[in-house]
Amino acid sequence: MDLSPAATAPAWPVLASLGLGLSLAVAAAALALWWRSRGRLAALERTLAAVSSQFGPGAVDPRTGLMGGDDFEAVLDEQALRCDRGEGQIALLFVDLDGFTQVNDAFGHGTGDAVLRVASERMHQAAPGKLAATRFGGDEFLIMVRGDAEAAQRQARALLHALDLPFEVGDGRSHALTASIGIAFYPLHGARPRLRGQAVTAMREVKQSGGNGYAVYDPQMAIDQQAEAALLADLRDAVARQQFELYYQPKVAASSLQITAAEALLRWRHPGRGVVSPAVFIPLAERHGLIGAIGDWVIEEACRQAGVWRNDGLRMRVAINLSAHQMRHSEVVARLEAALQRHRLQPGRFTVEITESLALEDTAATQHTFEGLRRAGLHVAIDDFGAGQTSLAYLRRLPAAELKMDMSLVQDLGTSADARAIAEAVIKLAHALERRVVAEGVETAEQRDLLVAMGCDELQGYLFARPMTAAALALWAMDDSDAPAPEFSASLFEETQPLMLD
């Protein structure tokens, strides 16, 4: 479409020669419409001229120095007009920094602002030529890329690499962050006003998969999000009604192959969907602020059940998993102590499991919780050990009495010499630091025999028992005559003194 003055000048001679009998009033209205259209184009051109030198010398974001939101939208509008004229396509990248909230909360807004500045500088360095970018809010950024899908994805990969590097921001610490990037295209994905929402939808798809990646918008994502919204409503109802259940998977002593403890595993039996996997609803609960209430319920229910078993003559050690949300809030120790006191349980016979990645989170909040768990006398285990990169010096400082070997190492024991070497090294390391080792995911007799030979302390997995209800576990423990192997340790039935109340 040619918008030059020659092309857009009013065609009075043509109108006169047509002899269509147009009235002066109609001609005047047509002229007014043409003039308003020309005025809008001129106004847009003036706005674009004001931002053309660097995609906008106007208002800038004070935290990052990136262009202001209005200028960015003007650039996006101008590029959309070019697309409408058949001049290629553009991509909108929605970038969200993974882990920024934790850094900002743990180390303060000064550190957070410094991270945002470094992130914006890296975005400029990762982009060829001038960068059209703005901070949308908090730790979220919008970036426009001219070109095809390959150009947009190439830019996304460059941004991921740049933002994956450690952030040294002058506070004496190295902060590790990644990014989740959603990509939407104009005009491929529809109307210009919907572009940002589509990029956000794609970004959330990455977030739900663990972050540190990019995704291109697909209409199916919107359908999936509608299903997720319905599931979230059901989950809120389940939290309010406490429609959860704990299943218990036994642990066996490697020396005797007898049951000595059990891990509590959360289940949600949806009235219409059946059993919903924790892998589905736990991340949903974490994203929408429900994990705290669910975690509190798990603490109370596990303590209650351990108290019931003790009263029935079964002295079962119970383990629960603490979420990242719980570890970052100091009141979790008080909740544990209150529940143990309420059900008259000894803290030393109750285990809390914390993932290795969370144990490595060197923040004041998590360290305060670790110290509280130690003072309370709780048995602490590091879960998924071997999956991350635990520092030996840091591991020595953790108040953990137990390491749970990552399941991936156990699964490869029978086929990989490397897995066997790593597993043996983990066991020797733990014993050198006076830590016990539990191997989870044991499914074959070969895996069991290798772990026993290596000196592993406890084993857990389908080879011995699948997760079961509390009632099923109690029936198994109390009916020794027909009970399948493995047997329950005799020590579980010895007399024990409940915690004395003040």
C-alpha cells in the first residue's frame, strides 16, 4: 500500500468526470474521512520518528534502562503495519526470569534491581543490532524480533545462554537464574492485540515444564490452560474439603531386608477424574499459593497416623517431604513441633525429606529452617542425592542424618559401570561424613544385591512393596502368619514411651 502524497492526493478530476451525481455533502464527508485517516497515519509516523534512534529516546524503565512500554507498543504497531503490507512477519518474545522472586525475597530489592540491570544488559548483548525490548513488570520482559521462525528461535536460544550465566552483582554472592521464553508470531497467530497474551501462554507452558527453555505458541496451549483452570478450581475445593490421602511405602534395612520405616506419599482422589498424579497437581498448587495449606495437612495427617500406629503397637518411623515453600518459611518448624507434641511423638523418630536442589539453596530463610529442624531434633534426609552438584564442603554443614540416592542411579546399576561407580562413591562419601544412605526405586533383585554389597543402609522400591493405604500397611504388619516378604522388624513392635506432655 503506497502512502506517498502523490498516491494519496484527492482525485477531484476523477470524481468530476465520473458524472455520478454525488452531492457536495457526500463529497465533503469523503474528504473529511480521508483527512482523518491521513492524520492518524501522520500521528503514528511522528511517534515512530520520536523513538526511531534507539527504538525510543522517550521514557525509559528506571531499573533497566530499556525503552518505556508506550514506545515499545508504538514500535510493535509500526512493525505490524509493515506485516499488513506483506513485508514479512515479526515475533514477540515474552521472557520471564526463573528464580528471580527467590533472589529478590531472600537478598532484598537492591540485589533484585541489580540482577534486572544485568539481565537487560545481557539481552542487549545477545541481540544483533538494536534491541526493541521493554520490561513488562517485575522480572518479565517483552522483546520484538523481525524475521521468520528460525530468527526468533535463534534469538531465544541466545537469550537463554546469556541469562544462564551466574549473576555477580556486587553483593558477594553468585546468583543462578534461568529464563522461560514464550514466542508468538504476527500475523501467523492472529490479531495484533492478542499477540502478548499468546506469548504469555507459551511462556507458561515452559514454566510448567521446569523452565529454562522456550516454546512457540500453539492454539492447543490455550485449550490446555482452560483444562488447567478447571483442575485448579477442583484443587481449591479439595484443599478446602481436605480431600487428600497419604499412602505409605515401606523402607527396608539392607542388613536384614526387614521393614523399618515408611515414607508418606500424597494422593488426591478426584471424584470425577480418579487419582490425580502429584506430578500434575503439586506444581499447580505451588504456582497458585495452595502448597502451604497442603503441606500443613500432610504434616498433621502423618503425625496423626504415626500416633495411631503407636497406640496400636506399631512403632513405625514416618518420613514426609517438605516443599520449597515450606523450607522458605520459618513457621514450618513450629508446625512440626506442635503436631508432634499434639500426637505425643518423639521428634527423633520422624523424618523430613528435602530435595538436594533445595538443600543447596544458600539463603537466609532456608538456612534458618535447617537450623530450626536441627534444634527440634528431627531426622533430616536429603532426597534425590546425586542428581545435582552438591558441594562437599556445604554437605558437611547440612544438619542431615541421611542421604537418599537419586532413583536414576539405582535404575542403571545393572547396565552401567559408571552408575555403579557413582553409587558406590556416594555411599562411601556419606559414610565418611557419618550419614546413612537410602536407595529408592529398587525394582530388581540385581539392584538389591549390588546395593547391599556396596554397604547401603536402607532400600525402598517396588521390589519390596508399592505405596499402600495406612490400613493396608497396618494389616500387613499385624498379620505375620500370611504376610508376604519382607517381614517387619521386631523392633517396630517393642514398647515405646510416648512423648510426655507438660
